Amino acid sequence: MRWKGRRQSTNVEDRRGQSASYASAGAAPMVLRLLPALVRTKVGRVLLIGGIAIFFGSRLLGIDLLPLLLGGGSPGSAEYQATPQERELAEFAAVILGDTEQTWGQLFSERGGQYREPTLVLFTGRVNSACGMASSAVGPFYCPADQQLYLDFSFFDDLANRHGAPGDFAQAYVIAHEVGHHVQTLLGISEEVRRQSRGRPEAEVNALSVRQELQADCFAGLWGHYANVDRQMLDPDDLAEALAAASAIGDDRLQREAGASVVPDSFTHGSSAQRVEWFTRGFESGRLESCDTFAAAAP
């Protein structure tokens, strides 16, 4: 992809190297967990009073001990040291996000609306979101409750090495897919899917999830169309990279790789063929209307 030197989105929050427990509102500080035992003994009360004095004294001196008490690391810990490759990936992600902002801003404006830009959160290991705690094992995800995208760059290594889908446009597809979920939230599609899912059998809920995920694939292809046609960002082999990525993370292929039987009723994202088909529809048409997976007789 020809992405270097292009505008980077400012809607990127870098939490790499931060402890998720420190950011968690539900994490009980160590002192609070020990408080009942401390106040029951004279020695404990002395230690507690002394500890409080040290804590507030340190604050007056400009030393923050709160991260230590919350289990978030030692005070004064160094900022996350990204490798040159990680720094380049962060720049790349910011450029891709910025380009999706341009595409969706234009499409919303053409329809008399205003696009509300999401935030991309970069993390390592695990992260807290309004949707709860998540580890990097779940892969990239979008949380509609805070309208933020979450990405650990380790997924790109998995995509290339474990799933056989390397390349920068494959990585861009992943980001654009999560942005597609944000678009669904803004258009009310995600809420409608949740409403229709209530009380339904698991197989029917999964079928709705498949249609929602395939639409996000189509929206990713739609962004790719404008990145290619309007801004000439793609190289000749880039489309093949995105299609390889879409195929690599199809439910049927993932089930086979796990040594399990292929069970279509258990699909939540769609088969490899479906994911390729809907990304291609968006990429070739450049039309929002072509991505209505819910109106299709079969996605």
C-alpha cells in the first residue's frame, strides 16, 4: 500500500504497556483488600496510619504511589518502548483510520448525516473497555458502548504466520472491518441486531451475527474501493492480500484448523467464501446499498 506520508488520524489512544488492572474501575486496591485485617490489630492500625501518612506525603513531593497500590506497576515506570516496527505499525494504523474517516465522512455527508469518528485503542496483552476486560487472544474488537476499536498488533503476526495472510492491506482490512462495526452502531444496525436476537434460539442468533459480520466485511471493502479509486493507495497485489485475510478467518476454515467438524449453525462470522464475497461486493461497487446483508435471501 502507498500509505506513507498521508494524514494520520488523531483519534488514536496508545495504551501499550499499561496494566489493564490499573485502568479497571472494578479492581480493588491492595490496601482496601487488607483493610479489614489491618484495623483489627493495634500493630495493623499503626501500619495503616503510617502508610496513609507516607502516601499523602509522597503526593506532596510529586511522587505517585497509586499505580503500585493498584497493581499497575512500580512508580516512575518508564513509558512503553516500542520497537521501530511497532512505531511504524502505529503510524500505519493511524493513517488507515484517518483514511476511513475520510471515506465515511464523505458517505455520511452525501446522505445528509454527520459521521462520528471512533477512537482506536492500541494495547498489549489485555485491555479494559466499556464492554469489559479482554485479552489479545480475542483478536481486534469494537465496543459499541464506548465506540472504540481495540487492537493488539500481535494479531497481525498471527494473521501472517498462523493464518498465512501477510501484507499491509490484509492489516488494513482488519482495521476497516472494525470501523465497519462502528458504522453499524451509528446507523442503528447493531442495536436492531441485538433487539432481534433477544429470546431467539442460538442458531438464529448466530445467523444474525453472521449477517452483521459479513456487512462489516462489505463496509471494509467499500472503504477499500475509495482508498483505491479516489486516493490510489493500493498496489496491484493488495486486493489479493485482503481476500486472503478474509478467507483465512472464515468460520469453516478456523474450525478445520482447530481439528473440529464444520458446523454452519455455529458460525458467527461467516464462511471463508462468504467473507470473500461480501468484501468483494463492497470493493467493486463502492455503494453502501450493496452491503445490505440482511436483505439478501442467503448471505
